[in-house]
Amino acid sequence: MARQYLIGAALLIALIVFPLISPWATVILTVALCEGLAALGILVLLRAGQVSFGHGLFFAFSAYVVAFMAAASLGHEVLLLVPIATAASGLVAAIVGLFIVRYRAIFFGMLNLAISMVFFSLLEKLFSVTGGADGKRVPRPTLAGMTLDRETFEFWMFYITLALAVVAALGVARYLVSPGGKALEAIKSNETRLEYLGVSSRKVLYGAYLLSGLLAGLGGAIIALVSGHVTPELAYWVRSGEFVFIAILGGVGGVAGPFLGALMFQIIRGYAAVHAPETWHAVLGVMLLVIIFFAPSGLYGLIAGRKRAAAPGAGGEGGR
């Protein structure tokens, strides 16, 4: 646990300082944090041995809630839009979860994908409501009642997102070591034994699914505000796959993993898109294969393992 907080603290310090040195990176880092929040939701489900290929549903739903509210002038304040949109995605997760938690393994993943693609199709086909493939513009809202220029708005949105990500990561870390979190691990290892103990695996997984949807929704709400535009692509299966990719890349051993993975994902995608624009998807695929075969515990596992190896008494004569 101490190692997890140490890695998280180092990552936090780097994120706090970097935008001050390179202000141009604020939007990229904010997007990475939003994707990290969604991947953190995937991490929660992976603790139960389940994976969702449809979390773009919650990511996109909250983003469109922000867009509709801003367009209807029902809320033009960041401190109002973010919690309402996040709660809306949580409501969707609560409804979908009632059905989804009955299934496991590939059925769990594919059903999430199917529901997400239905939502994607609705976003594209209902042009008069959603704007179709063109999406909807999100006017820049006020922040604590202040109307800010674009650069200042992006700057403060980054630090607000960072603060929310820290709170979310700490909350998930506490949840994973709680009885509910340990019950999630029991679903993965021996669900039948968990039922024999009188604990409902469906209720445990339902709670995790709800939390996962809220995290994805939080990321979607913020990315809509920062980008100023939402499209059906947010609900597309590729987006959902990216969240799983990021979770695996970062590693599920600790809550800092998804954010490490999201930052690395943005770096790889950015450089690959510039230097290999025709094959950048292949570059990401190769990176994923390397992680799976040579570092299955992800970036977090590599860093944590190195710290463990460097600790006094970790091995050799000192470890005896």
C-alpha cells in the first residue's frame, strides 16, 4: 500500500509541475486524466475478473448531457454541469447494471459492447436531436461564476480534473481494500464459495459496476467541457477498447496504473500519429503485445517491481 501511494505521489507532483513549465500540454494532460478515470472504472471490474468493452456508453452519455444542458441554457456553470452529468451516467449504469451483472466473462463484455453500440447508432441516426455524426457544440461555460478566456479556462480545468482524479483514485483505493473490494476478488477466484458465505455476488458486482459507470461518466463530462464539442465517436467501440487498452497498459495492480497508462497512451498516440500517420494504430497494437508478453502487470507493475528490487533486503544476501 505504501508503494502504491509513493508511485501516486510521484505522478501527482509531475502532473502539477508540468503544465506550469509547458502550458501547451494542459489539454493533452486533461484528456489523459479523463481517459484515466474511465480506465480506473475498468480496473474496478477487472478486480472481479470482468471486462467491459462498452464503457464508451457512460463516457458519451455524460458528455451529451453536458452538451444538451449547455445548449438549453439549463446550466452554464462547470460546478453544476459536471456533477449532474456524472450522476446521469450513474443512473444509466444503475439501469444497465441490473441486467448486465447476471452474466460473466465474454457475455459480460459483449453485452456491454452491444448496448454501447445501440447508443452510438441512436446518436448518429437521430440527427435532428443529436446533430448526427457532426455532433453538438458545447459553449464554454463559466467557472465559479467567472467567464474565462480559452487558455485560462483550460488551465483551471486541468487542475480541477487533477483534483477530482486524485479524490477518485483515493476513493477507489479505499474501496478495493474494503470488504466489498475483497468480495470482488472473490468473484474472480471462487464465486461459488462467496455465495456459500452468504454474500450475493450480483450485489457486489452491481456496486462495482455502478462505481465504474460513474467514473467513466465523470471523465466524459469533463472532456466535453474541455474539447467544446461532442460526437457519437465517444460511444464507439474503439473508444471503449481504448479504455481497456489503457487499463492493461498501465496495470491493474494499483489505482495509479490507469493514469500512467493514459499518459503513456497519449504520448504514444501523439508521436505515432506524427511520425507514422498511416500505421499509428499498428504501433499501439505492437505496444499492447509487448506489454502483454513481457510486462503483464503493466507500467505500474514495472515501476513497483523495480522499487521492490531496489529496497534493502529485497534479494541476494541482504534478503536472507
